[in-house]
Amino acid sequence: MSARVLIIEPGSLPPESSCRSVLNAELCCERQVWESFRPEMVLDYQARLILPHVVTETAQAISFFHWLRESRVRIPTLAIL
């Protein structure tokens, strides 16, 4: 079974700029877009890694990082800034 990765990135990001384009093809990636993402959504995924891809500072990204700091979610997170 491949590792599950949750990628959160801007919806307008072209596929060639997505961090998904450089990940191992065997990973099972679930993509969410910042425009419709809510931090609590992390709890619905069975992700082993969260990759928030922040191209510009947005209210959604800031809210997610504040929520992540305060929550008890124990999923490794690697932010791509």
C-alpha cells in the first residue's frame, strides 16, 4: 500500500508547478485547493503527510497554520513556501 499524501495548493496553480509533479508516482496523493479548504478537513483524510503549498500569503493558509498549531493532529506537515 502506498503512502497517502494530502496536498493543499492554489486552484490556479498549473500542473507543472504543482509539488505533485516532483513526487514519487507510487504515492497516493489527494489534492485540495486553498480556495475551498477548511482546516478541519484534515481530520477526514488518512494522510501520512500533509504538504501545504503556499504560493502567496492567504487568509486560508494563515488560518490553517494557526489551526495546526492549536490542534492535536499528529500528521507530519512539510510546508512548501
